Amino acid sequence: MKRNGPIALAFNALVITFMLAPLVVVCIVAFTPENTLTIPTTSFSLRWFKAVFAHPDFMQSFWNSLWLALSSATIATLLAVPAGMAITRYAFPGRDFLNGLFLSPLIVPHLVLGVALLRLFALVGGTGSFGWLVMAHALIVTPYTLRLVVAALVGFDRSAEQAALSLGASQATVFRRITLPMILPGVTGGWMLSFINSFDEVTMSIFVTAPSTVTLPVRMYMYATESIDPLMAAVSALMVAITAFAMVLLDRVYGLDRVLVGRR
């Protein structure tokens, strides 16, 4: 195996430091006892974390984001599983088009999607509806679930399914007792990845949220336009912690190397 030289290691260390430094600084600033964005030097305080939980707008936005992410990730999974099975197992006219259609939200800028969905919601009378907001988020997170479901189905050994069918099991029983348990890591990983992306989505959500459905990232954006104080740092630190926890859980369930680089 080839080993990285000192120059390559130093370059990698610089890149990692450059990427993590802002997050580390924000998390440290969140513990300041002062009224301004300063790094604590003499003492640490949970003052601003308590302020976050005492702020009704932020708490309401947090619950909006949580229910939105749960709902959209579940809908995306319900769509991705049958779509992934159809794409990987059957040859039919328009299969490539269907695959490209499901994956298209990955290449369309979320700014464009936000403007288009805002116009659509205005035409159908869905402006301000939480249900339509869920559908919008499901649209942009479905590709993440589909990618992992397809990866789990590619190279899938169907001998167990064929044996069960030959013994008289129905298609529904085969799927429930054999297929789904065998691809469950990919399905679970896709659901978690969709949850993370929905919870953190801000660009598209700015256009399609209403005062009663403002998500946490949008609330942070709105708050930052009015004032910047350690409260924002505390909210950011909490979001970093939630995302990091979800990524660690995803790594344990499915493996980040399989998600990011497709390693089997």
C-alpha cells in the first residue's frame, strides 16, 4: 500500500483545519457569558443555551424542523424503495428517464426549486400549508434515499427470494420477510441521510415557509438579519451537535464510506 508523504499529510491537515475551524470557533463562542460574540477566556457559561430553550420562536421552529424532517424522510423512503426496486430489477421503457427524474433535485439549484415551488403553491392554494412544505422537502431529499436503496439492491442475491417463491410464499411475504430485512441497512441509512438534509435545508425553505411553519434554519437566518449575538452561536452549536450525532449514527448503521464514495 502506498503511504502519503509528509507534504500530502500536511496539506490534508490544513484542509481539515480550514473546514473545522469555523465550527469549532462557533461552538466555543456559544459558551461565552458575555453579551457579545467573544471567545470565553476566564469562564464558560450555559447562559445562551438556556436562552435558546427559553425563546418560544426558536423552540417552535425546532419542532417544525423536527416534524418536517421526520415526515419528509419517511415519505422519501416510501417512494425510494419501490422506485429503487423497479430501476434495478426491471428493464422497461423510460427506466433511465425515471432514474434521472428522481435524481434531478441533486443538480437543480435549491434557489430555483424554491422559486418554482413558491409559484406552484400560489397556483394551487398551498401557500403556508405544512403538508405542502413536507412534500417540497420530500422532493429534494428523495434522491439521497434512492441512492442508498439502489446501492443496497445492486448485486443483491435473489436466491433466497426465488426459494421462498418456489415454496409458495407470496410476493408481499417475500418482500416483508426476506427482501426488506436484507436491504434494511441501506433503507435506514437513506432515511437518516434524508432526515439530516431536510433538517438543515434553508435555501428552498425560505421561499415556501409561512410564519406558522418557519423552520429552525430559516429562523436563524431571520434572526441574523436583525441582530448577531451569542444566541445564534448557541443555536448553531446545537445544530452541529444534532447533525454530528446523526452522522455518527448513520456511520454505525450503514457506513459513511458507502454513502459518500459508494464503497461496498
